[in-house]
Amino acid sequence: MSTPEVSSSRVASGKEMYDRDGYAIFRSAISPELVQEARNHVEWLQQQHPELRPEQFGHTLVADDPFWVRLISDPGLLDIAEQFVGPNMALFASHYIAKPPFDGKPVLWHQDGSYWPLEPMEVVTLWLAVDDSTPENGCMRVIPGSQTMDLQQLQINSEVESVLSSEIDPSLVDASQAVDVILNAGDVSVHHPNIIHGSEANNSPRRRAGLTIRYIPTTTRILSDEPWPCALLLRGEAVPGVNSYVARPRYIESKHMSFAGCESWT
Ligand SMILES: O=C(O)CCC(=O)C(=O)O
């Protein structure tokens, strides 16, 4: 059972902290065995996709990857997400942002919701620490309370090499208020689609891999002319007429990473 972060003189529930600060932390959200499999998964993806930077293992890969779907469906993660989006929930997107040692790109300050075709903007992100995540290896940084700002237009920034190549207008960011989200592997931070957040480059000798998972309630519509590649119904009921969901992938030994329980995915 994961525990929310201690806040001031008493334990604030994760939901209380999220409502106040726009983010919350849950310790030991998944088992150490599953964390190890997630680490193996990052390495396996690197072997399968040498053409991609490891900060860019994105959601077009999810629907044909049984381990990825098994991971984001873990009850430890869904129980946390349910506190924020309710019992009927689906996946909107998921990305590994694995910053390699000495060469990990920064993520410039941004609000997630500025990028997303969702209506309404009811969505929560769980950021699962696959490696320990610290200021040295480029942990996520958030500006507590900034989730009350409306979503802003993005700006392209091609001067700095970064994961997103875009950012919020820097004049709207008071970086002196930023807080490092320091996590051990297996911990999860949760953040609001409007909160201003980002992360520094990884210049350290240690990799920093995290998995972003964006959960929506099944009442949130994904506005897309094309079928959305990783819309998966994860818990509860779909709402008729809102979103088409893709089938869960089947495990094929010659094609997919093996994992505990993969035989029940055939
Ligand atoms: O992994 C990071 O450093 C940033 C994550 C992020 O921007 C996000 O989850 O939206």
C-alpha cells in the first residue's frame, strides 16, 4: 500500500496535497519486482528502437506492447489514479522519459494541458520513477500552486536542445518557487494538467528514467480525427459515444519482452 507524502505537521492525504499544490507524492506504489521489470523494459526498448532517443519512447508503441499495458494497469497505479479521476478510467498517453547518463535532455517549463486534445481537460498524470530521481540526474521540478493558471499558448524554443522543443512563455515562470520532486524507484508523483513543471538536463553518471502515464475518466473525450493509438479502457465502464478503445495486446514470445505472468496475455 503506497503512502502519500508527509506535509507540514500532519500527513496530508495525496488528494489534499494535490488540490492545494497541484501535485502529490505516493511512495512505493508498485512492487520492487515490477520496478525491475520496468528497468528491463527501458533497456529492451533501447535495443528495439535504436533510432529513437530514450527520452522519446512514446505512446504509439504502447498498444502493441503487453508489458507496457500490464505496467500501466497495475492495481497499485490504478488505485492512485482512481482517487483523481474516479472509477471509470482509460489511458490517454504514456511515455518513458529516460535521460541517459551525461547526455539527458532537459524538459523546458510547460503545462501539459497545452499539448492535449482533451475535452474537458479532466486528466491526471502519474509519473512513475523507474530509477531513483534526484536533482543530480534531472528529476522533475514543479511550481506548487501554479495549477490555478489557465492553460497558456506554447512557444517553440529551438535554441535549447530539449525533450519537447517548446515551453510556456518564460515571463510567466517564477523558477525561484520551484520544488524538486525527489523520488525513489517505485515511487509515483501525481500532477495536474495545468501545473508548470519541467526538468534539468542529466549530466550525472546515473540514468534517470521515468514513465509518464496520463489517465482520463471515460467521460473525457479524446478529440482526434484518427483512432487514438493507445486509448485503452483500464477500469470500469466506457461511456457510449465517447472514445473508441483499442484492444489489449496479446503476448507473442518472438515479438515482445517476457515478463512475470506473460503467459496469461497470450
Ligand atoms: O520527466 C520529466 O522530466 C518531465 C515530465 C513531464 O514533463 C510530464 O510528465 O509532463
